[in-house]
Amino acid sequence: MRTNMPVALRALRQRRGWRQADLGRRSGFSRDVVQRIESGELAGVTIGAASRVAEAIGAILSVELRWHGADLDRLIDGLHAALVRAIAVRLEHLGWIVYVEVSFNHFGDRGRCDLVAWHPQTSTLLIVEAKTRIGDVQETLGRLDVKQRLAGEIARQLGLRRPANIATALVLTENGANRRVVREFEPLFRRFSARGRGALTWIRHPTQGTSGLLWFESPDAGSSRTARVTYPARHRRAG
């Protein structure tokens, strides 16, 4: 596990004026575990233990997996594309018009929406963030906040009428790791009032009264069907 944790943990601990024993006590581990982490002797330290030590000092441990350089990036991109396709299939089947890869740039706020879906019958705009894995939870939710704030502008950019309802959705790949993140950071996810079956019921009959949607999707769900998704004109792909 390649990480800057040894140096960073020591710096944070010293900044607080804690001894290794103090951090060990607050994290529920012995001073020896803290000493091993700060010395870079991570072979015998589980990721769970290192994460608890980081949380005890107010930090979040992010682990990066490396494999064959850019090949891993292409693999991850493929998994994300499969997830987006599965979401698009589900929404299109339920009567939504789906736009993918929608970029925006409005007075310095810029970014890209994985999917934007429009429900013509109710004039509802849905901004979807698709994640195969969650890295920084607060950063992910912060980006979704920006997209929600600019939803009206995004609708105008797509040539849609003014939305009567606006909702955001965070859709995660169905796996144990993502479910653990949601459980671990539950206070940050309370904003999503419609989850699981409740979220899927909402997209069948979109109404007001939801602060956000969260559900877990299997990328395989879109493998056998093709959604009639739309790329905004300046992003339209050839072929």
C-alpha cells in the first residue's frame, strides 16, 4: 500500500500535541500500531486499522490501487461507462429523456454531469452522479451541490423548458465496499431521503418532496439493452 500516511499522520499528531500513545488510545489501538504506521511498516497493518487511526485524528485514509499504468484507468473508465449505461437504460425505460456527458461552465462553475434526465410529463429534471467507487465523500457531494444549484442553467443549455421539479441522484455500483461507505458516513448521506426501492419508486412517478435519491445499480443491468440517450450537440460522438 503506497501512501503518504506515515509522514502525514506524524505531522497531524504533532500538530495536536499528541503522543503516539494518545492517538492509540483514541483510535482503540496500542501505541505500537501507531508507531508502526508512522514508521512506514504497513505490511502487518490492515486498511481498516489504518483508517480508524486516521479518523481518530480527523483525517480520511484514501488508498490508491495501481496496475499496469494507464491500463487500469481504461478498465475503470469501462466500469463507469457500464454503470452509466445501466442507469440510462433504467431511466429511458421509465419514460425519461436521457442526456449523457453534459458539460457546463457558468460564471466560473464548471464541470460535467454523468447524466441529466428529463421527465416531460412532470417537467422534472434529474441530475445523476454515477460512481463505481467513492473516494472523497465530501468532494463528491460538494460537486453534486454545484450541479443542483446550476440545474436551471443546465436545462436551458439543453433547450429544455424551465423545470417544475429538480432532483439529484447519487447512483453507486452494487458492491459491499460502497454500502460500507454509505453506512460509515451516514450523517453525510442523510440528504438523500429516497433510497433503494424508494428511489426507484420515485423515478417511476417523479414528484416533489425528495431531497435526493440514492440507489445501488448493477452495471450488468444495461448490458443487454440500449438506451436512446442523447449527447448534447457540442459533445455528440461520431458514429
